[in-house]
Amino acid sequence: LGAQDAQFLYLQSGSTLTHVMGVYIYDPSTAPGGKVRFKDIVRHIEQRLPTSPVFLRKLYRLPFDVDHPYWVEDTDFHLEEHITHVRLPEPGDWRQFCIQVARHFSRRMDMSRPLWDAYVVEGLDRIEGVAPGSYALLHRIHHAAIDGVSGAHVFAALNDLDAKGTPALVPKEIVEPGETPSLFTVAARATFANMTSPMRLAGALARLSPAIASAAQKGLMDFQHWGKPGIPQTRFNAPVSPYKMFDAATFALKDLSAIRHLAEGATINDVVLAICSGALR
């Protein structure tokens, strides 16, 4: 891993989760037979595993994190360990769905396996605007495994353009994750990396001692707040709990497009960010 990807591992704690999740709702009425079973979803995802190395590689972390982790092939990979499903309890409405989404996101990922999973939610029949028989796919990936572009590719790679199974994305050339490095290789690379990066060496030493790490974290917090008196106390800078919440709002794409045309060079993403920042303010 590079330093930017590795930071999402080092920053993770009991209350700070550094994975991301996509929430997708599917209407299976156009599928063959008008229905999609759980086994069909499992088989479909299995066929798409070659589209990205994210699906089959796991982390190999060094003792005391003396160097950034390596990506290695998971030789004991089992797809069933990454895909589960549930049916919404009664009354099976939007509130129940939001609770399921929040609960799944709040669970810590199994860091000993490839850093992704999928959670299929059925029983969405009483949600306004959702077709009867629809199901949701909650797809989580740890941020250490993806950036914005590769994350979008992984999410899109699971989807089709039509009911005939035409992939939404043409699979790219896959980079093999490689085998677990030997102890000698690990030691040599870690030594070289720490000698050429004083900051990395300091970080490795800090992780060897909880007391040093705690002092370093406190110093960082003091530095961040130095010279910033009177920081306003809002609901957004209170201590973060490990329990997350989820909700959503629906907008017509044509309305977002109309807003986009009001500013030259604006994108749909700019419009969404403007809506979110306006709501937060």
C-alpha cells in the first residue's frame, strides 16, 4: 500500500470506520421470469470477481506495522463469507430499511479477508416509490483498497446495461496481488523504506509504544486547534459514536440537470455537493 491508502488503516478505530458503502435498489421485473433469487445474485457476483483485484486480495500486515501492509492473494477465499442476506422485519417500510443500512455500515469489516462484502436486503414491498419484489444491495469496500476512480469501477463492474447481462464496464487488465513476501524480503523493504522516510520511521516507533502514540496524537490535536480560539460548538464536532445513521432524499435527474445548466462548466456532482452543503449549513 502507498501512504495515502495505508492511512485509512491506521486511522480506523472503534468509533471511526474507514470503509465506504454503496446502496443500490433493483427492480427485478425485467429479469428472466420476473424474479431474482439470492443464489442468482451470488452466481452473478462470482462471475464478476475477475473485474477487479479488490475482490480476491487481502492485507498482509507486518509486525508492529514497521512498514505499510502488502496486498497478497487470499488462497482461502470463499465467496459465501462475503455475501449475506436478510429480509426486512415488519412493517418493512423506509424506516426499517434505513435501520438495516445503518446497522450494516456500523459493523467493522473483517480485516483478515478481502476488504469488501455485500448485503442483500429483501422485503422492500412497502417502501413508497419502490416496485414490489425489489431488493437492495449494500456493497461495502474498505477505503484502503480503493480511491474514487477505482471505487466507482468496482461498484459499476457488478452491474449490467440490460437484462441480457451486458456488463456495464469492460473488464480491465487485472494486476495480480502477488504471493505473501518472505520474512527476509519484508525486513529488507521495511528497513529501506524507514531509512528513506524519517516520518515513516517516527510513525513506526510510535506504534511500538502506546504511550508514545498517545502523546503524539495529543500533540497533533493541540497543533490542529492552536491559534483557533472560539471554535463553534455544533452537532458536527461532538465525539463520534460507532453507531451510524442513514437516510436519503430522492431527486429527479432532470431537475439536477436543469440546475447544472445555470452555471457554466458545472457537473451533476457539483449540484449534489451544493445541495448537501446547503443542507448542512
